[in-house]
Amino acid sequence: MTGNEYQNLAMRTNDGLGTERLLDMADNLEQGLTDAMPETDIDLGGLINGLFGLSGESGEFIDMIKKWIFHEKELDEDHAKKELGDVMWYVAMICESFGWSLDEIMQMNIDKLKKRYPEGFDTERANNRKPEDV
């Protein structure tokens, strides 16, 4: 298979309406017409910026760890902490864009983990989660 053949076959699952959907979402949010989260004003631009930034900064942090492990490069801990701080900045921006409380998100995560692993991490429980356990 060539790259062009792959691209043509893969794009059968892309309807080409991504930009239209994005613009529709922006219009609907601006006009208050979306049912996605009617009680919340969503900053779509902030959300997209936060998602792109989270991806980029996570990648930078992951690349540092990859080089530390597999390239046997010394880990600059101060730099790694700063990159992880950038990850947190974008998480906070995503929360802000949705109008969510970072405190609430963190508490929800701890509650989920306590329910999932009441006695602490357990590989048996990790590998046999219930379908509703997200």
C-alpha cells in the first residue's frame, strides 16, 4: 500500500465537516443555542488553546522523560518541573474555559480512585474494571 492509497482509504471516515462543526459550535455558544452545557458559558477559543497547549506541553515533558530513560540523558529536574507546571497551566485554562472548578475536578478524581482502589492500587482491580468505571 502506498501513502496516497492509505490516505484515500483512511479519509473515507472523514466527512470534511470539521471546520463547519467548529464554526457552528462557536455560533451556537455565542447565541446560547447549544444543549451541550446550557448552564455554562464556554470559552471555545480558550478551550482549543488549552487543548493544543496541553498536548504540546505534555509532549515536551514526556520527551524529557523519554530521553532520560532511553537516551541516558541527565534529567534536568528544574526544567522538568517547569514543563509540568506548564501542563498544569493548560489544565487550569481548560477548567476556566468550561467554567469548572479545578478543586472540584481534583476531588472528583480522588473520589473515583478511592472507589476504584479502596485498599490502594491493585492490578487485579485495574485489569477487571466494570464497564461503567470511567
